[in-house]
Amino acid sequence: QLSDNTILITGGAGFIGSNFIVYFLTKYPNIRVVNLDKLTYAGDVNNLSELSNNPNYTFIEGDICDATLVSKLFHKHEIKGVINFAAESHVDNSINSPGQFIKTNIEGTFTLLEAARNYWKGENYRFHHISTDEVYGSLGENGFFTEGSKYQPNSPYSASKASSDFLVRSYHHTYGMNVVTSNCSNNYGPKQHDEKLIPTIIKSAIKGLKIPIYGNGKNVRDWLFVEDHCKGIDLIYFNGVAGETYLLGGNNEYDNLTIAEKICEFIDLKVPKSNGGYRDQIKFVEDRLGHDFRYAIDASKIKKELGWSALESFHTGLDKTVDWYLKKYQSI
Ligand code: NAD
């Protein structure tokens, strides 16, 4: 039974992984989670403070590229499932310094696949790989990515994620491993690292700093509330068809300037400024190299096959998100 055993979650101290572990352990009292996380600059054990007394939760500080450690964890904890969130995830870092992206995102995924291949022998198991819509490259003004879209990664980050997706796919095709892959759009919500767009906007606004927006602010992203993503992963992990890919999106397409303006409007209401509005702090900065213009997802496959769609409206999701970061940034 997949719902009554121990699962290895990697990168669970990061943004999506930590939201997922809390959601998952709350929902499934018979599942035990081993969280393997290297605690890079992006990982924070405080993201999991709710679980400090949860007997079903074990934290292991370590690297997914460490084959000896990973194999030891499979044997010691009798791992029956893997959800691989661990990654170097920030596109800007991949432009400045791509090496670690190749190591963690490609070699790390390979190490996990090998450990699973060696340990799992014809049992009821599952390997779920978490990936991004960025593997499909950039869209123009129209159209959507689907599971059939061509892989055309444009940044070292998306190329490394694309490579890992291919490795996962090959372990199904070659070894018959029970894998699923999900590719999603930009997530937003609590516990995201300060470096990402939405936390940066809120932090800069409230600290009275310039709110930096790349280029002309016209690059479009689709935004998915992290809790909706967690629900989708849950469904795919248990019910997805082996070897399949599922795309998840929030149906919230906005350009970066609009996102910044919306957030400023929220903060104007919550923490009014004495003179002017927060949008006066928005400043355009030199564009990201190779900046993809637009990502958007057609999530009809997962809706039809697994009954998932994003439920949180962008307004309420952003409202909760702004509240969470205001609390964080006003206390530091
Ligand atoms: P994050 O950067 O917040 O967290 C990544 C976590 O992985 C951190 O806790 C970090 O310490 C850990 N980690 C990094 N290298 C490791 C290694 N070698 N061994 C073990 N742990 C390591 O990332 P996130 O935003 O939570 O993203 C999680 C996954 O979702 C990633 O695979 C990412 O590609 C994918 N994804 C994210 C988004 C998004 O909007 N955040 C969108 C689509 C896909």
C-alpha cells in the first residue's frame, strides 16, 4: 500500500517541498516521510517547524548526489516511494554559475533513480519527479504548453531540469520503473526564498527599497498557489499512470509589472504609506539574459484524468501570500 509506508522526499526544506510535507503528513497519518535535504542557501529547517513533534517525520541533512547515503536511506527506512523536489531552482543563479545545476538537477536525479532501481524489486513503489514548465521553452502571445509540447529549454536551469525529466522517462521505458513526472508553472505562497519575484517585491516594498522588475516588465508567467500544487502532486503520486507526465497550471497569467502593481495595491491597503503608493518604488532593471517571454499551461489532461484543477483564486492566494511575507519582513 503506497499510503501506508515510508517515502523519501528530497529538497523538503525548500519552498514547495516543505509546504508539501506538512500537507501530506497532515492528510496521511500512516505515511512516514524521510526528508533528505542538503540545506543549501535555499533550504530552511524552520519551514518544517510544525513537524518538530511528529513521529512520522525524519530529517536527514545530505546530498542527493551522495550515492552511498541515498542507498543507505532506502535500506534503513525501507523506502517505497520517492518525490524528488531537490534542485537548484533559481534561473538567475544558473546563468551566473551553472555547474551546481548540472550536478544537483541531473546527477542528483540519476543517483536517486539508481538507488531506486537497485532497491525496488517488483514491489508496489513509485518515483515522482517534480519539474517545471520551463523545459518547454518560451511561448509567444498565444498558445499553451501541453504534455505533448516539444522540449526546448533555454536556460541552464531549464536544460538541467529537462535532462532530469529525460532520465526519469528512460528509467520507465528501459527498466519498467514506476515513474511519474509533473511539470508546473510558477508557484507562489508562503515559505518561498527571498530571491524569487513575489517575495522580492514584498520585501523591497516594505523596506522602502527599489522594487526591481526585469526589462520592460512584459514577461508573462502563470501563477499556481503552492497548496493547489501540493494537492495535484498528491493525486499524481497515488493515481497517475506510470510513465506519464502531468502539467499543472493556475490559469493566472500575468506579466511581471502587473504582479508588482497588484502586490503594491495590497500593501497600500494593509500598511498605508504616508506619501504616495508603493508602486512608486517600481524600477525597471537590465533584463535577464535569454529571458523567456511567456509560459502558460493547458492543464486539461490532469483535470480530465485525475479531477484536479487549481482552486485558489489569484486574489485570495495573493492576499494570503502578502500577509505571510509582511509578517516575516516586518519582524526583521
Ligand atoms: P527551492 O530552491 O525553494 O528548494 C530546493 C530545496 O532543495 C532546498 O531545500 C535545497 O536545500 C534542496 N537541495 C538543493 N540541492 C540539493 C542537493 N544536492 N541535495 C539535497 N537537497 C538539495 O525550490 P522550490 O521552489 O521548492 O522547487 C522545488 C522543485 O520544484 C524543484 O525541482 C523545481 O525545479 C520545481 N519547480 C519549482 C517551481 C517554483 O515556482 N518554485 C516551479 C516549477 C517547478
